[in-house]
Amino acid sequence: MKDRVLIVYTGGTIGMVQDERGSLRPFPMEHIYDVLPELRKCPYTVDTCQLERIIDSSNMTPDFWVDIAEIIEKRYDDYDGFVVLHGTDTMAYTASALSFMFKNLSKPIILTGSQLPMGVLRTDGRENIICALELASCREAFIPEVCLFFENHLYRGNRSTKVSAENFDAFMSFNFPSLAKAGINFSFKPHLFLPKGTQPLEVRKRFDRNIAVLKLFPGITPQVVRAILGAEGLHGVIVETFGSGNAPTEPWFIEAMEDALKRGIIVMNVTQCKAGSVVMCQYEASYEMSRMGIIGGRDITLEAAVTKMMYLLGTYPDNPAHVRKCLGESLRGEMADTPCK
Ligand code: ASP
């Protein structure tokens, strides 16, 4: 029997064509063979389906993550792999969220999109879709993880980040090598793949949106910090710190943090730097964070930190100790296994 791949279309530039007047509009996914006739040559069967509401990915929410996951869950046994077509703006968030939702994954789920719509001559969408399909159906190297394919690179989904609103190579994975590269042939790095799930698949669908990101900058005022930490119903905060995880040591800042922790808010330290890691206690400026019980995010991306915190708070709402423990560990390859030195 031929391999089968399911395309799940969620929206974004990739699904757009130009109408007679030259304006861009989404095309119905069942017409993908008209837009991409090359698909007829694929040695595997390609089926398509789409979210009930097609969105620009700037409107992405955890409810849509659940919709995408349920589409895949319902058809999990019928397909060998899945390709999710997604707007680029928040694709790294969705890839990260899906990686946490699918526990014991044993099939590839590959997100891709494009910088130029499918319907324009120089589109990067054609190449991205075809490579993602090839990888999702590849027998030579079976990739049992949530990945993101863009401009010749297959990245671990929860390690990727959008870096360009202009270039075709719009994504990067600064702290983890790409899993495969497309040239004349695909070159794979199977030693980097996550192990294939051997237990039954579990799909976790609860997210807690009551979190905030507090991005530090020189001169940030106590009012701003207190306003964020004092937001009603807040359960978790990601502090985007400087360099290797450093934050101001001024008493008002420490007091504001201690007060939040006393109120049961879980706080994680993630660096603003694109590459490298939080190393708690390397400088006095991060020693205080560690002393207070703030969790070091090591080399995690902001996208993975946000979705991981929402996922853990939603999945274990009554077990903050477990949430804290899991935030400090790698669950799906999203951070280095051991604290970085
Ligand atoms: N705004 C679009 C989106 O993320 C951009 C894109 O598709 O690349 O949905």
C-alpha cells in the first residue's frame, strides 16, 4: 500500500493565490492539485483538510492548537505523517505547543509555510510543501517529532524561531542543529532525532493562558514591573533577562519578584539573547534570581517557554511543584538536558 500523508491547512500566506484583480485570497485546499500539479507525481497519497476557520496566524490561540491536534489525533492511525500549513508569524509557537501536546509521538508532524503566496511566480511555498511532504513520508529516515521545515532546513519545532520578515530563510534554530537539510538529496542527522514513542499516544489539550512575559530593559520602572506581576489571575511569568540570565539587583526589583513568588506565581528566567543559555549564579545579577527560586530556562526559546508554561499550568493545575520541576527539565528536546556551564 502507498504511504499516506495528510495536509492540515490552517491559513497564512502559503494558502493564498491571486484573483483576477491581482488581490490575494485563500484558495480551497481541495484545489491544491490545481495550484500544485507536481503533487500528482508524488509516490504517496496526499489528502487535505483544513481548520473550520482559516486564520492569519497572528490570530492563533490555544483553542486553534487544540483544533489542529484533534484533526491529527482523529486520523493518527490512517496516515504515515502529517504536514501542517501555517502562517509564518506564529509558526514556532504552534510547533512548540504541538510538541508538548503529543506525548509518545511515533510519526512526523511537520509545519511549513511560505514568505510568498503559492499563487505568485517566485513563491517559496511550492518547495517548502513538497519537501515537507517528502520528509513526512520518508522511510529512509523516520522522524518521530514535531518539526518545522523552511528553506531547505528541517528544524526541531520547539527549537525554532522566526528571524526574518523578508528573507526566504525566515527561521533559525540557534541552540540546536537542524535535523535534516534538503539539497539534491536530503541529508539527515538521525542521532539527533527524539526516540520514537513506544507507549500509546497521549494528546494533552489543556493550556492555561494566565501567563505573562516580562521583557527587561535598562530603565524599566517599578510601576511597569509591578503592573505585570500584579495582573489579575496571573499564574506564571517568563522574565526575559539579559545575557546569561541577568536581572537588576536593585531592592525594588527583588522585592517585586519575591512578592510574586510568595503569591504562588511561577517564574522562569529566559535570556533575551537568541543564542546561548541562562546560567544561573554565574553573576551576582542572576544569583538573586536563583536564591528566590526562579527557574532557569537554560537555552529554551521564548516560543517554547511560553507554550511549555501554558501547557504545564493547564495540565497540572493543582501541582505547582510538578510544574516547577518540569519547567526545569527537557520534556521534548526543547532545552539542553543538563544545566549549561
Ligand atoms: N501574517 C501571515 C501569517 O503568519 C504571514 C505568513 O503567513 O507568512 O499568517
